[in-house]
Amino acid sequence: MRRYDVIIAGGGVIGCSIAYRLAKSGLSVAVFDAGTAGKASIAAGGMLGAQNEFEYENPLMNIALESRAMFSDLRDELFEESGVDIELRKAGLLKVAATADDKPALLKQYAFLSGKDASVKWLEPDDVPSVESCMSIETAGAIYLEKDNQVKAPLLAHAFLQAAVNAGVHVYEREAVIRVVVEANTVCGVQTARGVFHSDRVINAAGAWSGTLFAEADFMPPIIPVKGECISVKLSEAAPVKTVFAVDGCYIVPKRNKELLIGATSYPGSFDSSVTAGGIRSLLNRAARLLPVLDEGIIDRTWTGVRPQSSDGLPIIGAHPSIKGLSICTGHYRNGILLSPVTGVLMERYLNGCEKTAAVLAPFSPSRFQTKKEELLV
């Protein structure tokens, strides 16, 4: 009989982070992925926008800040465990108002963030190029977030995967979980094309595909797939060093060798993997307005990714409302890279019975959606 202490459906950066931590705690763990493990995470820009993402109080913010703070030590740990350098770059992020219409919202965000962290700075248009020399002076101002750094997403995903394997995790690639096996409202394992793999604890970390595993359940996570198109441009001369994120959602993330990752369009409800001319044109036009040096670059590649967004915008983390032994960990949307370190740690503690961790994760519980449904029926 093929049995594990924990089975994880989904081999992205979230699934592999959880698997790594569980294996390090002494549990036998298997990860199943419908494709190549880590592939779903390589489309990300790698931003660690723990401040950039928040404009008002949010239960996710403290966890995001905690996760961001983990990356320096995580870089060293994963390099030791996997031999992979995640290319952590500590240059900060500029949140930019490209037009005067964008400025009020950005000033409001600045007031919120600077009230919590004195390192957050407001830059007038004339000051922006002094912080990032490649930036245009034709903006309406910017927030400088010196602690919102970045990593290379494919390398982080690969590092977590390799560290998990080295810790003893069994990874089954190109082996989709067809369904979660449940008897008497208790999880027994998962079924794949190869048969049934047994476990008393299963974690659904299948990202945008999470809902497909619950065809026979009375509850499925309300996850919306959001397709995003991206483009890579390589420069030969001067290149920016800071991440640039516009209020309208366009971002430019500088990598090594003068490569710039530009993203991302947004198509809710789509798994389509095609890249459209209109989407790429929109990204280049918006990005070049902020960084004119892009016009001198060479297009290297284009790609798409699908991000898992929950119906209320928060991750879904915790026990399934009615199936014992089944946990859900999905809905990280565009913050999967940022949240991957803390998610792995929290899930390991949660599954090992830590009551304090359960309280921390309470705002993200899957059961919140059942409560909302019941309130609507009253």
C-alpha cells in the first residue's frame, strides 16, 4: 500500500514550501503535480511587495511582512539545502503614479504605510530620478519602499522543490490528482491515473486548479483563475535596479544581466495560455512611459501565467469545513512568491496542532465562505 503521513496536491512554490517544512519536521510527504513541479510559479515577477500590496488595514499584511523578513535567512537556508541561489535583490520598490489621476490614491496609500513605517518615503516627480536614474521625470510622484525587495521566481520554486526532495519528499510529476478520496466525511488519500495513494491528511495546494478536486464535496474553494501576460526585455546599456510598480498595475522587475520582467495583464476566469499582441503592446506602452530606456531593449520572450484569486481577495488556508483530514491552501493570487516562506512554516505548525498558529490563520479559514452563505440565507 502506498501510504504517506501527508499528501499535497500541487507542486508550485506553495506546495513545495509546505512539503519541505513538513518533511523537515519528520513526516513522510508526497507531492503530486499535473505537470512539472514548480512550473506554475515560474511566471511570477518575484516581487516581495509586503507593503506595495496594501492600501488599508488587512489581516494578511502582518503575515506578508513576516514572510518578507524571512527571505535573507531563507536564501542561505535554501542554498545550503538545495544548492540553488534564489537571487535575492535588495534594491527596493518604487510605487509610481504615472498620471495626475493616479496621485490621490497613491497619497492615501502613502499616508497609511508611512504611519506604520518611517522608512516609507514620498517622492515628488523631480525626486524620482534621483532614486532611480532610469526613471522618467514625467510622473505625478512615487512612494519609495526600500524593504520591498525581489527574488527570481523560477529559482525560488526550484530551490523549494529540490530542498523538499533532499528532505525526503516524494514528488510525482505529470500525475494529476483526479479526486480526493473520502469515506464517511474523512479523507483517505487521493486517486491518480496510477491508482489510490493513502493518507489521513491531504492538502489541496493546487492554486488556480484547486476547485477541480472537489467535484463530490459539498464545499469547494471559491477560486477565480486570473490569466496574466508578461514580457522580458533585455538592455545592453544602462538598466534600472529598483522594481517599478505603477498604480495601474504595470510592473517592471530588473533581474541580473540587464533583463527586465514586465507584467502583467489581467483576464479573470481564463486559463488560456496564448499571448496577445494587444496585451503585450499595452504593457510595453505603460512600462516605457515610466522607463524610456525600454525603447532601446530587445524583446527576449513572452509568456502567460494563471494566478489563483479567491472571491474575497484573501488566501484560503485551513481545514475543509466538512471533511476531516483535508486542508486547503490556495488563493495567494499575485503574492504566492512573497507568502511562500511563511505559508510553509504556518502550515507545518498548524498540522502539528499549534493552537497559536490556528488563531493566526483564522481569518483565512475556508469556513468563512460557509458563514457568509448562511448569512445571506437568513
